[in-house]
Amino acid sequence: MSTQRLTQVEPAVVHKMASMLKSQKPEVIQTSFGIGLNTWVKLREGKAIRHSVAVRLLQRLQRDQVI
């Protein structure tokens, strides 16, 4: 069994993401950032998320010129 790599997203990035959301509903989070509610909760709490998810999220934020 392989160990999953985890990555922590910078708090400033999470704060910027939070300021963009109109609500905390799962469908709004999914549409805005392409992540699920559980991942969003981990980000808000300052916890690490799967590395592959973090990479995809940061690429999306850069593409959308959020960060």
C-alpha cells in the first residue's frame, strides 16, 4: 500500500478563495474551484490535502487568475 503525498495550501490563498464564494454550499464550491466540500473544510482548517488535488486546484486558480 502506497502512502499518499499531502500538501498544505497557503492560508493567504485559502482566504482569497473564501472571499470569492457567495455561499458555502457544496455545488458552489465544486463549480468555483473543482473541489468537494470535505476538501474545502480541510483547507479552511489549515489541514493538508492530497497533493494531486492541490496541484489541480492551484493550476485552476492560476488559470482563472485568482492567484
